[in-house]
Amino acid sequence: MSDVVIQATNLSVDVQSKQILKNISFQVLKGEVLALLGGNGAGKSTTIKTFLGLMKPTSGDVSLVGVSVPTNPDVVRKQVAYLPESVMLYGHLTAIENIRYFLSLSGKQKSDEDIAVSLKRVALQSSSWHQPLSGYSKGMRQKTAIALALLRDAPILFLDEPTSGLDPVAIDEFNRLINQLASQGATILMVTHDVYGACHVANRIGLLRDGELVGMFDAPAEGNIDSEVVHKAFSQGSEA
Amino acid sequence: MNFLDVRRETVFLLRKKSIALLLLAGFLLASFSVWTGSVDVAQQHQTIERLLVGDSVDREEVTHKHHDYGYIAYYTFHLTYAPPSPLAFAALGVRDIYPWKHRVRMLALEGQIHESDTPNPELALAGKIDFTFVIAVFSPLLLILLLHDLRASERAAGRHDFLVVTARTRNSLWPLRTAILMVALWLALIVPFLLGCAVNGVGIVDVFMISAIVLVYLLFWSVICYLVARLAFPAPVLASLLLGGWLLTTFIIPAVGDVVIEEAYHGPEGGNILMTQREAVNDAWDLPHQVTMDAFLETHPQWQGKTQTTSLFEWKWYFAFQQVGDEKALPLAIAYQQTAEDRYRAAGYIALLSPATLLKRALTHWAHTDAPAAWHYEQQVRAFHAELRQFYYPFLFNGTPYSEASLADRPVFTPYKNTER
């Protein structure tokens, strides 16, 4: 039995006659973290949305644990936790109420203790747990969303610019959490333009440029990365 | 979808101030309409009670004052009425346009009935704010406000995709939210109605039927809102689309339909009937008695040989020309009624394009406050008036000596039971 959990096969996605993704293929194995790097408009978010069943492939296929997403979106979503770049949880609800609401929406029931543990893991101050999210900073909202993702116990995580808005300490905490989840068997696909951050958490890094997967390599040890790689990832406009 | 889903979304949605305010507005509107409808119906009952008492007093006075069948027939008024059904408080219908009470005399009847014209009231929605009006006109508006931005607001807040991906099943999110808001609005509207039913003594079948009709109507609009809310447009665009549809079907189509029907179906006016009958009656004063009696005998051959008169004024001649006046106006009255029925039928076709009008027709039909109910009452009045003539004619044409005791057999109007439910 293959350990392939996330798979894109010859994936192309057109939006209003414009080709956003161009025949990309990749796999993510169980317990692996793959970071897709690219500049604005490279197709990073489109890739994630296609895996979430929010966009349909024009050609090719995406599958999770061997199940085609376009034909079975409801089936595969049950195994997925998704963390958008700027998740807007409900402002009139507190962090705990938001978590309870979204857990219930996903069909999960967790105890107050579990929720407290998760909120502590993301280092959200306990004094704010019962405050409406409308008074939260972007970083605090993001921490709440990360706590929620952890509580989902999903074997597959899709992270869209997950550290956006977090302070350096929180980013460090987040990276540790991701590594911990991966070591426990979670399979993670994250898209980011934070090259250095990606090197800290990912096992492999894919380079997306103008909808094409132009490179795939193992993340360098110690998080050091060649400046040429950074240049390749973000120079799509100037090289055209 | 399970009970936990329903509880979660219900608690979540009802915590939103905008939703709570809209539901409160629906509840207050429905309460106001039920209250005004109940007051209106109570006033109709009071009017009937008052008129019944006055009618009885008048009749006694006439009986004591006159000792001649002709005078008594001439001066005695008889109250006819169609009491409001218990459900009328919720659907006042056309009772403010069509008469529901007449104090008739033995004189020519058609003029008494057609003192005023009745247009196409079922297409004139801007009337009293009764429960039917609140449901037909306001409830879609409230639903549109509740549902138009179901997804658009989440999209604008950047939550849409997150919600979709997180939801355990497709039905546990948007369809469930739509259903909960629809049921919440239905409850907000129907609770005042149920209280009104309890106060007005409405039967359980009527309560069930009206509640079900209202639910189906809200379901129809909810499906429309749900489908439109799926479109990936900003909330103001979606609201404009839905409000346009509401305006078109609720006001524009009935208004245009009214104009088209008025143009398509022509018939005599009530005033024509009144004038024809009055002219016939007035002309009779100048005609030889025998001319009137000959015309009368054509429809009442049983009085052959008993129509001769010996003085300038005799009651049998007077009431005979009243009868002849009615008969001259009868073709116009039939044409008038036929036109009204044709217009009503055509309005039914227009209603197929206007859910609000269709609902109004259904509720007023169920409450016996629609045009056919009014026509039925008219026929009751005609039948009662014919009974009066049948009662008095033998005394008048046979020259029976007056006996007050015989008046005990005089017909008394009995309102049709269906109007009382």
C-alpha cells in the first residue's frame, strides 16, 4: 500500500479562460510536510483550493488518500483541516465559542480541557479566551484558528500562508507545532512566500512560478537556503 | 445533519442582532395585523348585534303603527348579513368593498344591492394590513433580508471557504441555516396568528391549513432566496435581484393584470342597474295599471284574475311594478355578475404569476371573505327577498283582511352557516 496521501496528477486549472495551474504533478507522503513556494499569482492558493474541492480541475486530478477530490469532496473534507491565510472567525463570538462552533460544524466534540490545552499550545493568553474575537489582533485570531486546526485531529492539513500576521515568537511556536504534528503522522501541504520559514518546517519545497511547478527539492538542513532558490521562486515577473 | 447541527446553527443564528431584530419585526407586524383584524371583526359583530336590535325595534314599531299588509311590507326593513367567519380576522378580504349587510325592503331589490360598484379587489393588494397582507407582502421581504447575504456576507468576511471546508456535510451549513431562518420567521409570524385563532374561536382544521399554507409560501420564497444567494455576487446585488423579483410579482404584475382585466372585460356598472330599475319603477307611475300588471303576470301567472285595481293607488299594483322594475334590471344584473365572475377567473390566471396574489386568494377563500363569498351572500339576499314577496303577495292579491298573527310566519333572514364555520 502506497504512503501517498496528497497527490496532484497533471493538474491544470483555468479561471475565466486564464490558465492558473499548468499541468503540475506532485505527491506528499504520510507524515511529510511539503511547502509550495511562489510569488503573488503563482497559483499557490489555487492549488490548495483545488485540493479542498473549492475549485475544479480543468484537466488532471487531485486526490487525498487515493480518493479523487472533485468527485468526492464531502468524503475527503472530513480528513482535512484548513488554515487560510487570514481566517476571519466570528467576531461576536469568543475564542472558545468560535472553536466550539467550528468543531461542531465539523462533527467533532471536544471537552473544555482539550480546548484549553490546544489554546495553551498555540500560546494564546488565557485572559483573552472569553473575549469576543472582534477585539483580537490578527496574530491572536490566527492562533485561535491554529488551535482549532489542532483540535480537528485531521490527518491532512492544508495551510495557506499560516504564519502571516504572527510575531516571531509565535512563528517559532507554530513551526514546532507543525513538526510535532508531522512526527505524529499528519500530512501537511503548506503554501507560502516565506522561503526561510518554509525551510524550517518543510521536508520538501516545491517552486511554483506562473502556474508551473518549476522545481522540487529537499529542504536544506538547518534552514539554510541558497539565494538562487529564492530568486527562482520570486522572479517570475522580471524574468518573463 | 442531526439534532446537534440544528441546535448549533439555531443558537448561532439567533445570537445575531440583525436576525433577532428582523424576527422581532415579523412578530410585531403579525401581532399588529392580528390585533387590527380581530378589532375589525369584533366591530362587524357589534354592528350586526346593533342592527339586529334596531331591526327588531323598527319592526315592532311598524307592526304597531300600521294595520295593512301593504304599509307593513313597505315600511318594514329586514336585516340581511353575512357574519364574518372566525378566520376573517386573518383575512379581511373584500368585506370592506363588497357589502356584507343590507337592510332590504319589499321594494325593487337590484337597486338596493347595486348601490355601489365593485372592482377587482383581489388584485388591489395595498389595502388593510391584515395577517394575509403581512404574509403575502411583508414575509418575503423579511426572508429576503434574512437570506440574501447568507453566503455573500461570509464571502465578504473571508469565511466562506473556511466554512465550506469545515462543514461535515453540505446540508449541515447553508441549507440548514436557510431552513432554520425560515422556520424561525414562520414561528414569529404564526404565533400571533395562533393567539388570534384562540381568541376568535377558529377550528383546528382551519388553524392547521392556514399554518401549512403560510409555511409552504415561506418555503417557496426561501428556495428562491437560497438559489439566488448561491450566486457569487456581492450582497447588494443579490438583494437587488431578490427585491426586484418581489416587487415584480407582488405589485407590478397584479397592477398590470388589473389594468389588462379592466380593459378586456367590459360589463354594465352598478349605477346602470340602479338607474334602469329606478326608471322602470318611476315610469310605472305614469303608465296605466294594466300595462304594469300585464308585465307582472308574464312571470306571475298564478295571480291571473286578481290584478284588477279600482283606485289610483293600490299596494298590489305598487309592489307589482317594483317586481317589474327588478325584472327589467335583471339582464343587466346578470351581465354585471357574469363580468365580475369573468374578471375574478382572469385574476386567478394572473395570480399564477404572482405568489402573493395567489396566497391572498387562498387565504380569503378559506376565510370566506373573497368575492365568491360576497356573491353567495348576494344570492342569499335575493332568495330571502323572493321569500318576502312569496309571503306578502297572497295577502296583497287575495285582499286578505289584515291579521297581526299572520306576521309570525313572515320570513326571517338566516345567515349562511358556512360563513360562520
